[in-house]
Amino acid sequence: MSEFFVSIHTSQLQAIGFPPSLIEMLEYKLKAMYSNCNSISNDDGSDSMKAGDEHASFQIVEEEIESDYSSAAADDDDDDVIGDLNKRRYLVSTRSMETAGDVFIIDHVVSFPDTELYRLEDNLRSNPNNLCGRLSQMILDRTMSKSNISADCASDDKVSSDNDQLIDEEGHETNDSTVSTAFVRYLMKTLWQYLGCYYHRQEHMWYVLDEVGSAIDHSDEPNVICCPFMYCYTQSDGSYTVIPCSLLWPLRHIDDQEMITRDFIPTVSSPKDRAARLIAWFPEHIDATVKQAIIDEAVIYNQLLQDKTVIVSSSLPSSYPIAASTDDHHHRVKSSKLPAITPCEGQDRIRVHCLWSIDSDGDQQQSDQQQSGALDPQKLLHPTDGLTDLKFQLVNNPDDADILWGVFPFNDDSIWTNPVMRSDHTSPVLINQFPYEGALVMKDHLAREIARTIGSPSWWPITYDLEVALTAFVGDFLMRERDGRNNIWIVKPSDGTRSKGHIVTDSLLRIIRSLETKSSRVAQKYIESPLLWKGRKFDMRFIVLLRSTDPLELYVYDRYWVRVANEQYQPTDIDNIQSVFTAMHLLEGVTPNEPYPDCERFSLGLEEEYPGLVVWSVLLSEIHHMLLSLFKHVCSGQKQQMRCDHARAIYGCDVILEKKKQQLFTHSTNDDNDDDHDDDHDDGNGGSVSVPVDESGDVHYHVEPKLLEVTFGPANNALSEDFEKQYPSYINNCFNLLFFGIENNVTRLA
């Protein structure tokens, strides 16, 4: 056993619990597999994949089984994809094995970063005779009978090993180097049952085990462990190469011809969560009792939500700490408006410093992005024209500042509990963040706060914090699937911004498996019938300015920002990012087709496009009412934690308009455009939202604003050059309001 191998791989082997007694054997097999590896045979004797063993220790067994799995789980366009006969493929041992008595190397067919999942679909289309053919052999032979594959998804009689007979878009056999879209999409949907995940070089990687590894079945009492492993070896020229593979070793004694099993979710212990997450691997074999129990969990959860009795975790990350309270806070007289900041003695202007964070000693700490020049702090602070109001002065030294404007969340509690004092030591430096504001800007905590303080307001799409309500979400998904209701969701990282990591999908498998790349995610019901701007999807960002949480002093900037998708909206085309997402200027490799409309032209255009349906003054009033309800409830719900006299903040609230149709005497229409709430809702302020109908029972439309998320201190370069050009006084207006109380282009909400 070489010292190099041990030194390079010890920490990795310890992390996966690899038996030390097998390390020498592992090194030998890893080196040998690149020069002399035996093959594993299928039942028909054909060679399959290398397993890194000098003896054939396993055998892949296939058998046909009856299945009552309904094709409803597949796309509506793929009704004939899954037949009544399925093939079951599993792995058995061909000899007895002892606990930790041997180790086997399992190859990875393909690996790709989580951020490049979309490229895999392109790769499958462009490489049908290689990657696509091999994966289809592994997956289709197992999940469906060859004789029952529809013409839209595969060749009529088989998917051969060399995939020489493919089909075109009309379903005819062809030797072309492309495969049908329907076939690839079905392959992509089913692939989630085979993918594994590991974290390497600061990136989550998906991979598919070879035929041997993919044939290993799940068990809650497994007999082997199979873990991804990064093998690093030295090449002849002295350079290093890292090869991903997986290690398999016996967890207990295994008999000859015993089925090989592993635990697909070894880190999940909750019985409810295990049942919900295993659906990602066995969607067609859900026990009816288990399925009903999961659905019941969703029913109970949503009833608790209506009653505002959902039990949610109150924990927040340390970057959003609880501020200290004093007797002065409890006994002070609540003024109608905070006083304006005044310059320090000897100064004639308010000095502003833009920084990234502050350590416990008050020293500036720059991020790697700033140090590398990737971001310009002055650009993040204000538009190109800059903070031009002469009442303010930008300074380079934070010790000279009256205002510290942080671009990223402060990482130390002392910024609130032991604030930095101004140079004249008479008052604290003002900062642009409130403590505990994660209750607003972190998507999982926002969902919890709304559930805890408001329940289920009509302006909030049903949203599940998957870290604490996964089972309820899965139950909701299964219930919608059973009832034939729309089932498209948008899954977001809790702390993500600029649409990074967002997934729009109707695949329960993909949603569940996405938790392996980031456990803290929310699943929000996708608004499938949004109001459109010239046939394209749009949303609006409203800038909310918070001067005080107790008493609440809240404003909204009068100039909102409109973002419009590049392409025409098609409800079923959820894979097209240029029609599904709206912030085109933030998407990699995408630029807006035309400048975003300014808010004046936009509001007039909506009224012209939807006469009688859109009255902008009414809609704007409803949006303001919604924003007030949100901040009122969250700030009062976290009254002690969020209070901070030396904090002022800007938030970006993203709003979409939903075009809904409802029918008289119908409390749950099960309509594709209206299946999330009953006809009457709490509006979050103790009132209700009425629905316009007539006595004939005719369907009527109405437009309802929906809050999508709240963003921390939206940086101006995240807005777009259009906004900077349209409203060059934006940053001046915001600073004057926050720090002087001067109301210019703002509306006071509270």
C-alpha cells in the first residue's frame, strides 16, 4: 500500500466509512482496472460492464413482472409509453461474501454538473449511437416492455445495443443521427430513478452508475454500501488525473445467489420523509396505504395552514441574528416618523461607505468577488450616474462613514447589538440591514413566516418549505396528479437570487432528487395562467423601503420595474427558459430582445390590451395592500428580533399578475387555472377577496396579484440598464427617503 495513495485518499475514505482493512485491496484493484479488468455477464452471456474484479462476482437477472402502474404518471402525450408488462432487472451474487471481505469498482456511465443538466438532453439528441443508446438499453429494458414502447418514443420493435434503428419526429424508422424529442424527454424523466449525486470541487455532480450499479435494488436493510469515490492517480508524465467511480463492499454476510441491495437514502431517518423521498425511485410501485397516508399528510398540513396553526421552525442562520432589546425600546414614545440624520460636527454632508461585511473589530472584509474585480462596489451601490445628491458624500474609509451600505448580509451580530459609532461618537452609524430580515428575504423562512402569521392569503402561491414539509408537498403533488389538476411547480434554493438554481418542472422525481444538491429549497406552485404583455410573460419588481419596524414606517417606490420574457408564453413549454423566466438580462447567454417597458407605458398598455379586466389604479392599490400585509405581519411577528433604530433597508418584491377564472356556486373548480385556493380568501388583513360572478353561472375572469419572493437590498446592476436610464434619480430618491425622510416618488404604506 503506497503512502501516496493513503495520503491522497484517507480523508475521503474515512468520510464514507470505508473499512481500513480493504484499502490495500482497493488500491490494487483501482490500478488493475485500467489494464486488466474482467467483465460481468448478463443472463445471455453477453459482456456488460467492468466491475474491477478478477472473478465474476455478480450477475444481472431480468424478469418480466405484471404492473398496475397507470400511464397517468407519464406525460399526456405519452399515454402508450408504459405497457402492462415491465421488466425487472436486479443484481445477485454468484458467490458468498463476508462482511467487509471484498471491494468492487463500479464505473460511471456519465457525469455532469447540476448547472448543466440541460446540456445532457442536447447530448442525448446529438449522440444517439453512443450515450443515448446505452442509457436507453439500461433504462427502457428495465422500465417497460419492448413491445409496448410507443412510436413517439422509440423504435417499434426494439432499442438495439448499437441503436442503429432510430425514429424521426413522425415516428418513422431512420438512420439519422438524431432521436425524437418525445423519446429523449421520456428518457430524461426516467433518468432521475438512476442518477446519483456527489459534491466535488465546489460543484454538485450528477452521475449514472454502469449496468451493474444501476441493477442494485433498494432496501431499508441493505447488504452492501455503494458510495461515489474520486480516484486520483499519477500519470507517466507526472501529472495527476481524477477519475470518478463508486466503491461497493459487503455490509454483512451475503449468500450465493442473494439479491444485492443498498439504501438509496442512507442519510434520511424520518419514516415519513423516507417514504416520500423513495417515490423518486419507485413512482410506479407506491403502496396504496403509504400513498394515502402521504396524501392525508397534505390534507392535514393545508388545514393547519388555513387555521394558521402550522408548526414551523423558528431557527434562522447566524447571519440574521436576534437583536438585543432594551427598556428604552419598550417605553419610548412612538413617533410618526423617524428623524433625519444630521452631519457630524465639522462636516457639511452625510458620508457614505459601501462595504461587503464587517468583522467583530469593525474592520472591512472584502469578498473574493470584490478582490478579484468581478464586482464593482460603487456600481452595486448606485446607478451609473452615481449618488449625485450633494447631501451625500462617498468615502473610502469606513471609519469616516455615517452610513455603511452593505452589499451582502452582515455576518456578525455586533453590527446590531454593539453598533459602530460615528466619528463624533454621538450616535451609531446607520446600516442598510435589519436583524432577522431573513424572515423576509430567505425563501424558506418567508414561507414559514407567512404560514405562521397569515396562513394562506390569496396573494401568496402555495409554497412548501421542503426541509420541513416534504411529505406534505409530495402528498399535495400526488393528490393533484390523482385529480387531474395542473401540477407544475417552481423549485428555488432558499437563499438564491437572480433565478439561479430555479427549476420549473412537473416531475415529482426531479423535485425530490433536487434536495440532494441543496436540501434547503422551497416548492412554489407555478402560476400557469399569468396575465401577458403582448403574449409574453412578465413580472414586476416593486421597491419597498423600510425605515422602522416598530412602529412600522414603510414606503413603496412609485417607479416599479417590469421584466418581460423574450418569447411567446406557452403553458406547456416549461423547458424554454426564454418564455418561462422574465429577467432575460440575468440569464447566462441571453439578452433581452428589446428594452423593458417603463412602468407608465406598461400600465397604459395593459389597460388597452385588457379593457374592462385591468384597471391599473385598482390593481396597484391591491399590490400596495398586499405589500403592507406582508411587512405588517412579518415585522410584528418578529417584533423583538427585527427592531433596530439604526437600520434602514431596501427590499425588492417580485409580483406577478394571475388571470383567474371562477364559476358561480363552485368553491373548487379543479380548473387548470384555478386550483390552489377556495373562492374566498383571507387577504392577510382580516378582510376577504370577492369574486365577480353572475346568476347565470357564466365564467368570469379577474386579475389577482401574487407575491413571488422578496430580495435583500436589490443591487442596481441587477435591475438593468433600462431601469437606470428610465429613472436616474432612483438612488437619490431612496437615500433621501431612508435617511432624511424626504418623500419624492414614493408612497407611504404605513
